[in-house]
Amino acid sequence: MDRTPKADVVTALRALVKDRSGVTAVEYALIAGMIALAIVTAVTLVGSDLSHFYARLASNVAAA
């Protein structure tokens, strides 16, 4: 009995659903992405605060 293309696709999809080898890599990529987003956010906020701090410091030194 010959296999139909539909049976081959169903078999391939079942094997893909059972395969968990790439799940860990995807989880690590998501975690790395969240960490990178947190770092960028923190650096942006701290950089903005530092910019305002040095601008005030410079104006205070110039006024003194």
C-alpha cells in the first residue's frame, strides 16, 4: 500500500510536535531577549539622569 502525501505530512507533523530538542534554545533566546531589554531600559534611564546631573553641575560651577 502506497503512502499518500497527506499521510506523510501528518506523520511529519506528529514527529515535529513530539520533538522537544529546540524548546530549550528558544527559552534561552527569550530569556536573553528580556535581559537585553532590561539592560537597554536601565542604561537609557540612568544615562538620562546622568545627563541632567552633569548639566546641573556644569551650570552650578559656571555660576560660582
